[in-house]
Amino acid sequence: MAFAVRYKRHSIPACLLALTLGAGQAERGLAEDTTPVTAGGDTTLRGLPGRHPFSQPAANLDLQTRMSFVLGEAIFNKIWVPSPSSTTASDGLGPLYNARSCGQCHVNDGRGNPITGGDINTLSSLLRLSVPQNSDERREVARTGGLAGDPVYGTQLQPFAVGGIPAEGRVAVDYTLQQIELRDGSIVELRKPVARVIQPGYGEFDPREFDPELRSSFRIAPPMIGLGLLERIPAERLEALADPDDADGDGISGRPNRVYDSAAGEYTIGRFGWKAGQPTLAQQNAAALANDIGIGNPTFTSAGGNCTQRQSACLAMPNGNTAQQDGLEASTEMMAVLEFYTAHLAVPAARDQAQPEIAGGRAVFRELGCAACHTPTQHTGRSSLYPALSEQQFQPYTDLLLHDMGPGLADDHTEFDAEGAEWRTAPLWGLGLTGRVSDNRYFLHDGRARTLLEAILWHGGEARTARDRVIDLNTDHRNALLRFLESL
């Protein structure tokens, strides 16, 4: 079956569109790459996916190194308990926290569950908080942390607390609805979350006491697969993909986020988090332990987690610092094993790639311009630390760059260089397995999209032209596009 994409009622054959691609577009992934590349290179999980397709070790790990993976998995799923406790390797929870383990947020190593309505808190979602950087003090706080948090509640709301102190509050999420009509007359309903804090434990969120410009951003946890590969994409490759001034005139102006690397003591390219706010997997893990669970570690040493200076009772609670953990709650050795696990979670192989409809959907994907940001193929550099991840070609469908996604997705948070409407291009690998892994099919940073089509229709800003072309597709071509995305 031959596929042609209709832009504003005009049919453009793929061969004609290919002739219009400039060198810059070809570099960013619009030119067809016929080289066979598996989803995760040699690390790819092959064969039929089982019950837990996101929780498997890289396929090229030997038996000895798989033991490190198993140990890291135990730490990832460890249930932390309050201090003091007889289990000194597991105490130190909180005092304020969002979850008691990494695995409670990343369900089966996949994405989290959003709050679907009312005041039900979900362990795998959170509410980011920030205030404008309009003073020297706030700018200094944000210089190395990305966000200037609320002076009382910090940088995220924490709905749980150990005994003896109040939790910070609960999150209620309501949804506003809008409809979009597609070319074939189909109506798609989009929903946008509106989060609010109820039962605040440390004073009302009142402009008379708090900054009237307090900003909040509802988030769900992202999937964990392939993170070690993403970390090892050479920085010069990401710089080459960037086009901050849109020099090639294609309307795409991706740029890297410049974030603070605590270990190096300098600013570098951000790769992890919805706004690429963390530079390394080690720092991403450390930040999540500190902020989400309240576990002090070599990078973020406070045993009080996200307790602020105005939460004096929280700061005075017992901690889990022990000599066995290097005087912290999580030792250097524990963090190294956790990093090994999160770096070596295998990417499942894409499925049914030879089917004509999926091959046609792949062509539609490229012709629409989606590959300008969702760059299909990347490669890693040489790695002596993790040989299994060394010199791999793989297909994550991301450039790891920030792109302006328009006002519909904007959250008004500035995170290092990332502005409110800017988000890191999310990898597309594993999309079709989302429902199997997380028992939901919610997409985007806040889980607002219940289908892949809804997720596409939320794209604006730099992606608006591609989004409009999707709206104008005929039914067969749109279905082929969605089938291709489901196959990844």
C-alpha cells in the first residue's frame, strides 16, 4: 500500500517530500535511514514481551554483572521505614515524602499513574512548586537547583509524613475539556488537569502569606528503560542536533538545557526529567531519593529530605544516618548499585516492523516532520565503566533537547534554562507496552492524554505544524501512524 500525506487537503507523495529536505533536516532525522537498528542496540530485550517488559536487564550483560543488576533492583524496590528502626539499612524515610520506594512511583519501571479526579493522591504523581526568581536570594537558590521553591512547602508538595508531624497536604485534580474535529469528521476530546491543594498542613496557600505568583506543575513519573544509553549519547551529538535560532528555517529550534552537575561542580547538558533538569543518572537517582522519599545520600546529604527551614518540627525528627551507610541514610556503595540497575534496564524490541501498515506509518511519521524532534537513531560513545552500553546504535526517538510546545502544555516553571512552555523531547520507545506495564495508557508529563492521538493533538509551538498535518490526515494514514507508534 502506498502512503501519501495530505497537508491542508493537498496530497504530497513521500518521494516528492524527500526531495525538499535540507541538510539540517536530514541531520535531525527526517531523511530516511535504511540501516537496521534495534531499539536498544545489543541491550535490546528480544522476543515476545512478558508480564514485566520494562524490568529486564540489558540483554548483553553477563551472569556476573547481572548480580549487580539484581542487587540494584532490590534497592529500587526497597520499602523505606521511619527512624529509628532495627533495619538500619532501610530506615530514614521522610520525614515528609511522596512514596516509600522508587518502584512505587515508577510502576513496574514504567510511567506513573495520574490522579484521575477528586482528592485521591497517587503515589506515582507529584505537584512541583516554584516561585519567580525575582530576588538575589531566590536566584542563588535556583542557580544549582533549577527551581526556587515555596518558602514553606519547598519545591514539591509531599502528601505523606512519618508519625509526629503533619503531611503537607493532598492534591485534587479536576479536568477542563475541549474538543478537536479531525478531517474525517471524528471528534477527539482533550482534557487538561487543574491541580489544587486541599488539607494544607502548614498554612493555607493564600496570596497574603505566600507569593501570589506561586506556580504549580502536576507531574507523573516517566518510564525507566534505556536511561544508561541516553546518558552516553555524546554531548557533541546533542549540540549538533540543536538549532536554537532555527538557522535552517524549518520552524524547529531545539536547544539543550544547561544544568548544574553537583559531582563535576559545573554546568553541563541536562538529559533527565521532563524538562531535562538533571545531567546524569546518578544525580537523577540522588535527587529522587532525597526529594521523593526523604533519603539523605552523598549528593544530597540532608536527612530531612525536602523539609524547609520553616518546618522546624520536620527538621528535628530522628534520621537514619548510620556509620554503615557512610554517616548517611544511603551510602556511596548503595547509590552505585542503584545506578547500575537504572542504567541497564533493557528496552523491549519494536514489534511487527515488517508489516505494511507499520512501515507505512513510519513513512507518515517522517513525512509529517515528527522526526525533527523525535530523532529516531542515536549512538553511545565508548564506556569503560559500563561496557554493555559502549558504542551502541539504538532508536529512542528523541533528541533530548528542549522544545517550545506552546501554551497548551506550558506550566510556567523555569528550570535552569528551560522556560515554562519548553519540554524535553520524550523518548518514544516502549509506547505500545504502556498499558501492559502500568495498567494505564496515560501520556505526556501529567498524564492528561488517554490515547496517543490525544498526546499528539496537545502538541503546539514548534510542533504545531506537524500536529495540524495529523489533524488533516485521512483515516487510513492516521491509523497507520498510530499503529507505528504502538509498535515501538
